[in-house]
Amino acid sequence: MVRQISFEVSEQNVTTNVVSDFEDFEALGCNSSDPFAVIVHGWKESCQTEWLVDMIGNLSIVRSGCIYCMNYNNFSRHDDYFGLVRQFLPISEVLVTKLHQLEKFGYDFDDGYMFGFSYGAHLAFDSLRRFGPGKLAALDVCEPAGPGFDGEQQYREKDPKEAAKNVQCIHTSDNYGTHERKCHQNWNLGRCGKSQDAAGPYPKGSHGLCPYMYNSAFENDFLAMPNKQNCETKRLAPAWPKGFRMGYFMDRKSDVIGDLFAATSREYPYADNTFANEVNEV
């Protein structure tokens, strides 16, 4: 049975770096022999945000074990984004502490999975690197935030690939999303990963659509295709196997590394595979 567990980030545990809640995972119905998943939301979001609730449902279908949501809404709900950025390191330390608790419980991190969106993507990068580079099996992130991070040397110097054995990054905007492309796989969706035809008002602009597209990929294929738009790239993936796709079901055992492209549509389910049959097979 899959159980959803939310752990709160409060003023107290940010100050003390101590997370005392939910240390008895077994009492919550979790089993250390099961896989586990962690989800980290973005600015102005919580564990009740629409895409996050949908993701818990999707993960519950394809994974057993407990799903943990890091809820730092006490800080992220405010309008002062750069104030949130200034509190990044102590908030990240809370997640590091939680990861150590999960390890102490007995979880096998080779069965572990984490997802982070926007500011939460950077929390995932930082906490996993400090917890233990390459311990976690799989990290998927949507739209790592650009503002407050891209221009800061302390973050630009860090290698996101150190966060897990495989780090998949999905990009959908160039206004709020990072301009960096340093993950194992860097998926550029829509118009070169810079904008989406489906973009509408907040929270589903080009940036906010990313986790919705990731959720759609549980049932719809966002297949890799040639760089038809001649998008700028420094690490173009030279080849990929037929059927190679973005999302949770991406073949993480493949040798595909670098920048990848997938078309998107104006309407849900957002996938557009018009050019996907033109594969560059390994």
C-alpha cells in the first residue's frame, strides 16, 4: 500500500536544523524494504498544489512504498521570492536531515526517487549532494529556477549530476527557468525549452506547465526528436534509441547523455510527436 506523508518545514526546524516529526516511519505504515519517493514543491506552492496531488496519484500507480512531500509552504507562500532565496541553505539543511532519517530507517537509496520543481529543484540538487553524491538512484527536476541562482557563483559552480546516479532535467521556459544545461539529460520542450504554445495565465505559464507536462508523460509519450528548430546547444545528444522519452519512464539505463528535444502541443495532453519518428538511433 502506498502512503503519502508530508513533513513540515517550520521556523523552528529551519533555525535548529532538527526534524523531529515522522522519525518513526514504520508507525506511519512505511516499510524500509519498499521503494520510496520524495517530492519538493516550488514557490507559492504546497503539498496540496494541483500538479503535486496528481503526481502522488501517478507515482502511487507505478511505485509501491511511501511518498514523502517536503512542505516548506510556511516560507514559500509569501510574495518575497528573493527573501525565500536568502533562506535557501537552512531550508535545504532540513531536507538533508530528513534524508539521513530515511537512511537510518533502512531505505535502499538505489530504490529511491526524488522530484523537484523550480526552487524545489535546487533544494533537491543541494540536499542530495550534501547528503551523499550519487547515493540516490534517480532525480527528476522540472524547471530549476533561474532568478537568484543562475547569477550566483556558489550555485553555478555546483554540478547537478552529483545529486543522483541519474539526473533528468526538463526545461520549458527562459524567463523563470535556468539557462544552464548541466544534467545527465536536459530535455528542452516546445520552443527550444524557452516557451510553450499551451502557456496561459499563472500558474500554467511556460514555467508552471512543466510539472503538468511531466505528469502527462505518465500516460503520453514525449519522444525525443531531432533539433528541428536549430536550438542553441552545447551538449547535443548525438543519438538515442527508438522510443526514448521524457519523464518517469525514460530509460535510465541507456547511455543517452546531453541535450534532447521534444515537441509540445497547444492543448492537453501537450505531447506532439510529429517529428519523433525521425529518430537518431544509437
